[in-house]
Amino acid sequence: MNFNRLNSLEMETEDHYRKKANVYRTSPEYGKMISLYPILETSIKDCKGENLVA
């Protein structure tokens, strides 16, 4: 993490957030959340491949 950005309104790059999302999706916490909420898993699968941000 670039600590110089903590006091800045500048956002990280799209690649940065994609990497963060990938790390999160492989975390034990994510797996536990998905197992507790099966409807969430279905919703996530339904949105896979969608371009949700222009």
C-alpha cells in the first residue's frame, strides 16, 4: 500500500483493485461468508462477466 496516498483523494489504479478483489475472493473469510449465505453465492455467479462499472 502506498502510504503517501492516505491523505490524498487520488484513487488507486483499476489493476490495484482487481488484485485486491482476487486476494479477497481466495480468503478464508470470503469462503465462510459464501457458505453462510448461499443466495449471495448465486447472485455473485449471476453477475460474473457483467460490466458493472462504465
